[in-house]
Amino acid sequence: MKNIVTILILITLFLVHSSMTTAITFNNNISINTQTNKILQGQIPVYYDNATPHTFAIYNVTITGLSGFNFTEIPILLLNESKNINYTYKTDTPIHQTYSAKLQYNYLTQGTRTPLQKVIQVNTSGYNPSNTTAYINDSVVWFNNGEGNRTVTNLNDLTDKHIIQNLTNYTRLFSSTAQFDYFDETTQKGGFLTILSNEVTLLTHSADYDKNILFNVDAIYKNADMSGQAIPDSYSMKLSEVKQGILRLETNDSVFNIKLSGEWFRFQENNLNLNGDKLIAFNITPAGITTTAQTNQTYLRNIVVVSDNGGNLTIPVSVFIQYANLTEITETLQNLVLLPMTIEQQYAFCNDAQINWTHPTCVRYLQNVSKVEYVARILYPEINETSAFDSLQSGKKAEEGVIRLTNQIDSQKQELSSLREQLQLMFNSLETFSNTQTTKINDIGNDVIRRKNNSTLFLWSTLLIFFTIICVVGVVFYKKWKFNNTPSMQFKV
């Protein structure tokens, strides 16, 4: 019988736990699609549809254990009521990941208060405080801090009395609710103590009732616009020349993981993030041009810009390669290969895995001596004296190459010297012409100044003569007028 009761209790507890774990209804698998650096706002509806085992409301419903998210809390959710847990989420990096969190809540349970201690002072002035409230199992302490003895006497039962000597105390524990009224027989001062129930309703959390919730986050970089320009976008170059340029990139928002590439290009900065405008320096160096026919041509080379969220760019750059006689230079260099080499060095050069006796100097040499004989010369140096003809011939070819190259250099020097003389003559002619023209201009200027001065003198002279004539005429007319208007005088004798 006892076992049956135990089994029934366990079944009841299981049913209670099962019903409680199904009290909350919500979407426990949430998919989030967003972009970086963007605040995403969302809602999770929560419905409370089962009041078992204790209450008709649950409290402080929230989601915990997930960084990067901010969740609001539902302070109280009543039975058969639905409310939303609002959340915000933001990330600055792309993410494709599933996160696990917990939906937690509290519920009401019955419990008891923790026992406390209440202290009441007693002296000649009476009890302090005189009116006190305590709870079951609380300790009430009366402490005599005055002079003489004091009493705690039950007002309703005078035999219930306790004497408290000076600087001592009396402690009493109440196990039930009561109203305890008392007084001090010495001072006739009274006090009132109310004992209340210690049973309380508590907000309780149990991890057994927590709910798992999954967040499937798929965050990509926020799309942005990116444009680019090569400055300049065309070049005219010699084969061995290196020139500089500027790549200007501009975005309207943050663009991440920008990578630059391009045949013939080398960038001062690469693998960068950008928000706004940026100038990136680069060098351009022709490569892969090995024949004369490949020169004197225009090549189109592209700067390729790729990014995670700003799209991809292809920026064309036009490069004109100036004419160069690569055939003659190649032959000269081939003939010069043997010049600084000893027999041992030449063998090591031709026997290299990359050369493998395919270099023109090695081929020409093997036409006159077999590879076996060549190896023998390395092993037995004395053979070099008796079979030195081939080496001599190769040396002569190398010498001819040096002479031919030297003659070309001398010829270019002469051409440069002649060009320098022509430029000097042109400069002297221009200088003479400049001096002549300067002299003429100075003469013209002096003549203009002289004519201007003469014109000014003539003008002032004319004005002076005209002014003098006016003055003379004025004086004559004045005298004549004065003479005509002077009265005549007649004298009689």
C-alpha cells in the first residue's frame, strides 16, 4: 500500500511538472536575416495557456544567455493572455550561425519569512518603540539601558512578568499570532506588540521550467556602391620603365575586404576596408614582352577590384610599349654569358635543372664538343690544354659580342654628342635672336617715350602762346574802353 501511494505521488508530480513545462507557448526557432551595422528589431509573441500548478499568472518573462541581443521583459502575463518580447540585434561582422538561449519566468509560491530580531529599549522614559510589529518566529528583545530594574509585565496576565536588570536584556520568541500588551511596573509605562503570520507569497524561479529557444542568424554585409578611376588611364612606356599612378576609390557606405589585383600592377596598399574616398598609389611595370614584334604596340591592362559588399570593378588602363630591338639585345647577352665563366662555372650553369643545356650558349658549345667530353674536362683539367679550341671559339664569339655592343654604345655616344652640338647651336641661335629682338623692342620703347615727351612740350608751348595773346588783347581792349569812358574837361579863361 505504501509503495502504491509513493507511485501515485510521483505520477502526480510528473503530471504537475509536465503541465507546467507546457504553460508557455511561443516560437522556439527563430530565423533572422539582417545586414551588418544595421539595428534589427523583432518580436516574439508569448502566450500563457496553463495555470498549473500554482498561479493564474507568471512574472518576469524574459530571454537570457544571448550576447548581442537586447530583450525586453514581460513583468506579468496572465492566464490566456499573449504579449510580445521585443528584441533588437546588431552585428558588425557577417554571421551564419545558430545561437541557443533560455526563456525564463517566475511564478508564485507560498513560503515563510526569514526570522528577524526586534529590539525594544526600556528606561525611565518607557519603551522605545512603544508600538512594535513582529512576525511568528521573530525574536523580540527588551534591553534595559536605564538605571534600576525594569519589568515586562503582561497586561492581560500579571503573573506573566519578567524583571530586566540594568544593562541586561530579555528575549521572547512568539510561535503564533498574538497581541501582546505589556507595561513596566516601575515607571507604569506601557507598550504594544503585534505578532503577525510569517507566511508569504514568493516569486520563484525553477530551471526545470526554462524553455530553450534557437536564433538562426544570417547576417551579411550591408550593400554599398563603389566606383573607381585610374589616374592617368593611359601610359607610353619603355620596356624596362616603371611608372606610377593613382587609383581613386569612392564608396557611399562601408565596404569591406577590398582586394586589388591586375597584370603589370603593384599597389602600395591592399586588402582594406573603406568608407568614403581614398587614393591608392600603384606602380605599373610591363612584363612578358620578349620579342621585338611585341613592342611598338598598345596593351589594355585591367585593374580588378573585388569586395564583400561593394560589388566588383574592372578599370581599364591603356599602355603603349615603345619600340625596342630585343633580338639584337638577346643575341648580345647570349654571347656575353660565357665571358665571365670558367669551365666549371659554365658547366654548372648549363647543367642547372631549369637551363638543362637548352641555353643558346650551351647548345652552340655542345655542337663542337660532346657532353661526355665536357664532363671529362671538368674531371680532368689537363684535357683543357689539349682540347681548348672550342673554348677559344666560344671566347672569340663572346669577344665579338662585346666589341659589337661596344661599337653600338660608341655610335650612340656619337649620335648623342652630335645631337648635343645641334641643340647647342639652336640654343645659341635662339639666344642671338632673343638679344636682337630685345634691342629692337628697347629702341621702339625709347622712341615712343621721346615722341611722347615732344608732344607734351608742344602742347604746353601752344597753350602758353594762346594764353599770352588773350592777355595782350584783353589789355588793349581795357585801355580803349577806359579812354572812351573818361570825361573831358574844358577850361575857360
